[in-house]
Amino acid sequence: MSHALPVSGDPHIQYRLDGAVFILQIDRPEKKNALTQGMYQALAVGIREAEASPDVKAVLLCGAPDCFTSGNDVNDFVQHETHGSERASVQFMKAMVHMRKPLVAAVNGLAIGIGTTLLMHCDLIYAAEDAFLQLPFTRLGLCPEAGSSYLAPNIMGHQRAAELLLLGERFPAAKAKEVGLVNEVLPAGEVMSYAMEKAKALAALPGEAVQTSKHLLKRQQTAVLEETIALELVNFSRLLNSEESQAILRAFLNRDS
């Protein structure tokens, strides 16, 4: 019996079903796919719905053609005070942590902040030769998020993770492959079709076998990631309210106004 997938609750997040592959596309090119809380909510709902649907065997996450995501929309981020409620961005992080179905990412253009940390939760990642990634948290007076303080050294080793997280410099897709974050680097025009080919290959395999295998691969991470994300959030909030970080954000907002 088919399980009808919902319409996205945000115009900048598109849901599509291609065979047994559920495509989640970030589509806000005029803002370099910067993410709002509404977009995070739609991403989290999309993942949960894909998980629940018997028609979906794999999920593909991508951006509008020339950009993956430039990270948080700073204006939106500053305006959305939580007052004790959980941010939609945190719901999205948790949805990725608990995903059983395979998650494939196709990365074109910029992948900044959460655009890079979310990749650490993906199973297969394909990036364009001209893609750039960045973990700019220290440059904003902040600390890592989305479990990246645990996942990055786990994936790359301490020194390489420290280079990317402490210095916060941009790095090309070739470096992302070198440190183990990306599976393959491809010409920009081939990334989406190649990622879709791999997602369809996963979807064609026995679903329970793939999901069980992913669960076994990641089973030791789940509890640690939940604890890490919670600790990161406490420190992120503390640092965000510091005068140093506030000054950096004010300068950023004034530059864009």
C-alpha cells in the first residue's frame, strides 16, 4: 500500500519522489540557499516522512543547481529566539541522527557551516570539483554544532578535524575527499546524476538489509551524538550571547543591510 508523501511546508524546500528515491532539495538560490527555521522544519518533516513511507528506500539531499547551502540565514537565526522550545534546526539534526534509511548528498557550490556539518551524518557524499566547504564557527565567535565536534575527528582524525574546525578556513572538495568527508569529486554537471545513480542503486537493494547494515555501522554513535549535540548547543548559546560573537554578527548584518 502506497504512503502519500506530504507537500513541503516551506516554499524553499522541495520534496520529490523519483522511483524509490525521495529527493529533498534546498531551493533558495537568491539567498545562496541560506537556511531559515521554516526550511529546517520542512527538512526535518521530509526526513521523518521518508522514513515512514514504504515507497521510499533512499533519500537524496541536494541544493538548487549552483549551491548546496551557505548555512544559517543570520537574520532569521537572530530573530528566532527559542524561549525554551527546541529550534527546528535541532529537530533536523536529530532526524538525521536517527535515520535508518540511507542518506546521499549531492554538493555543488558552497557548503558552509551546517552545509558541511550535516554531511557528516550522510552515508554517501558526492561533490563538484568547484565546490567549497567551510566550518567557520570560531570566526563567528562560536563553537561546532550538529555533533561535528564528535563526528569530524571520528571521520578524519584529530589533527585534520582541528585544522578545519579551529581555523575555520574554506577548503575545496578535493580536500574534503582527502580527509574522508566526501566519497567522490566530479565535474559540476555530473554530480546530481551520479548521486542519483548511487541513490537508486541503494534503493534497488533489499531495504531491510541496507537499513540494518546502516544501523549496525552507526549504532555506537547514536547516544554519543545526542549527548554531543546537547553539549554543543549549551556552549553555542553561551558563546552566541557573548559580546565578541554579538559584535561579529552585528557587523555581518550591517554589511548585508
